[in-house]
Amino acid sequence: MKLLKIPLLILFLTQIQISMAQKIAYEEYDLPNGLHVILHEDHTAPVVTVGVMYHVGAKDEDPGRTGFAHFFEHLLFEGTKNIPRGKWMEIVSSHGGQNNANTTDDRTYYYEVFPSNNLALGLWMEAERMRHAVINQVGVDTQNEVVKEEKRLRYDNQPYGHFMEAIKKNVFTKHPYRHTTIGKMADLDAAKLDEFRAFYKKFYIPNNATLVVAGDINKAETKKLIDKYFTTIPKGAPINRHQIIEPPITQERHAVYYDKNIQKPAIMQAYLTPSMKARDAYALDMLSTYLSSGKSSVLYKKLVDQEKKALMVGAFNLSQEDYGTYIIFAIPMNDKISLDTLTKEIDAEIAKVQTNLISEKDYQKLLNKFENNFVNANTSMKGIANNLARYHVLYGNTDLINKELDIYKSITREDLRRVAQKYLNKNQRVLLEYLPKKNDSTKSKK
């Protein structure tokens, strides 16, 4: 009996965790300057997350100036009128906190996690970033070198590091998603200081931002602090965003990319899919999980485990604000397995999900995985803050933090078959051969 007590306790605690995680209480409102505020009060632990998500990403950049949004992820830690250059991290760590930032094609997010008695500090620092960021040539030159080093480490010298670059430029012909988030270093080198200042003035404004505070707070006191630090920040000019329609892919496109950092080739299939806000995007998420998530998934079990034809195989739906990209990739087990063979094997499995309903057992496994993912995403103040901001900024619906699982649960087996039929056809894809670059004479299609 003693051996059963611990598993039963774990199960009991897990059920409590699921119950708590599935309902996130929050309050949201707008300041007169357009700043959207979201508050989540939770006294489970004496910590608080302060985050600001700006609705600006790589897709908002001007042609010939790629990489600006990601560059600002770094640049806005340089300092402000009241925070000396190079002191941002020191201030945070000396008060028991941590901070970070990240950028996508659609948004940029900055956050601090502090002991809750330092809430005012976190709010003041983010208000400083929004109001008083110092953008000078010294900071631009410093961060230019930082970004170049990041690009070398994460992309240029990383095996398969340019696969998304190769896919994006072949899937998208008009939409700015065709560029990478990190951008081109030549664009950053060519930019003048006034261009960086103009980018800051245009996008890093209260009416293009969402402030989220989550954790051990008193909402009434927090509102007073927010009013103190943010209300007087001037509202910026309205932003006219790109309204670029990407034409559908109607005929299979073939592309080749050569990478000096790999020894084994890869085959990649990429399909243009709808916005993350579309219900079909949720179905495609589930379909990718069915095909390749875990060792029991269809593609892994067949190509890696049973037939030993692939060293690695995967499928994922890269959902974004305007469009998505559904990507399937495989690396052959050895030189005897051709990329054409892997393509045919993958196509055969796609044909099956286009023709037949997945089993009820597999469907229930999918639902269980997505419920588990949903719970895990909301088990920390940092995760809750990120999700609250993201659902508001990109989906226009903050309550998805509580309701998104219902959307996944509403997806039927018939929906999975339907989206496979609608989006995953040969004439709607890019077929990319990602090949080793043998020597300097091998032509690279970068």
C-alpha cells in the first residue's frame, strides 16, 4: 500500500494543477494613450512578471531594411535617459530578477521576472524603455556586432541552419514573410542612425503595445503604479501596416539549397497554410502532431523505427499572424536511401490521412497531448504573462488563454482529413532539396 501512495498523490496534485491552469483570471483595460493593460493576480508564489509585447516583427520592416525588429530586441537593452548604458542587466540581477526578450515575424516581447516587492522597478524599467530609450551610434555599432555573432552561431555555422531561410524565400513571393527574422546583415550595415530612431518612434509606442503584469500583485496598487509610469507617455501616430496578399501555390515548385555545414542531405516539403487565427490552423497543428510527434507517431514509426529509411523525420505547422507554413522534412538513414524515396514514403502517408479517418484511439491520444500542452503552457507566471499578451496582440482575443483548448477539442477526425485534402497537395507545395556543399565550386542558392 505504501508504494501506491506516492503515485496517487502525484495524480491528485496533477488534477489540481490541471484545474487551476485551465482557468486564468485576468482584467484588461486601455490607458488614454492606447496602451493595453492585462493584469493577472496570483499569490501562489512571491514573484511577478512584467512584460511588454509590441506589435512589430520582421514582417513590418521596409524592403532593404530587414532585421530591424530583431535588432531592436537587442538595442533596447542598451540604456535609457535614466538607465546608464550597460546597466540594464545589472539593475535587474541586483534586485533578484531575470529578464529577456524575443522576436518573431509578428511581434517583439520584453519581460522581467522579479520578487513581487520589486514590481514598481519592473514597471519603471519598461516605461523607460518605451519612453526614453537612447538610440545612438555607439549602441547601434555595438549591437550590430552582437547580432552578427548571433547569426554566425545560430545560422551560418549551424547544420541545417538556413533551412527556414530557404523555405521562406520559396514559399512566399510577395509577402514579407519571405525574409528571415534575423534579416540580412548588409541591410543593417547600410542603415543610418536616423532610420533606427524613426523605427523606434513608429513602433515602440503605447498604442502599439500590450503591458502584462502577472503574479503576486494587488491589482488596485498595480493600477496606480501603471498610471504613474505609463499614462504620460505620448500616444504615437497610427500605424499603416502592410496588407500584402500572398498568391496561392498552384504548381509544385522545386528548389535546391547547398549548406557547407552538413554531410547528409535532407528533403523538405513546404505548403502555404492559413493564419494562426483560422480554425484550420488548429487542425493542421493536430495533424502535424499525429504525423511526427514522438516515437509512436506515423512518420517516425514507419521511416525511422520500422523501415530504417530516415535518420530523422518531422512535420510542423508554423502558424503566423497572416499565413502559416506547413513543413515536413526527412534526413535519409544512409547514402543508399534517396531523397526521392523519402518523398514518396511521406506522400504515401499524407495520402492515407487524405483518404482515411485516423483511428479513434489515435484521435484520443492527440486530444490528451494538446490538453497536456495547454496545461503546461500556463503553469508559471512567465508563461501566463506571455500567453495573455500573445493572445491579445496576435489573435485579438485574450480569453483564448482559457478557451483555446476548446477549439482543439472541437476539431474532429473529419476535420483532420479535410485539411489534409485542402492544403497538403503536391501542386500546392515547395519541394526543397537541402544538400551538402561539396566545395567552393558548388553553386549555392542562398
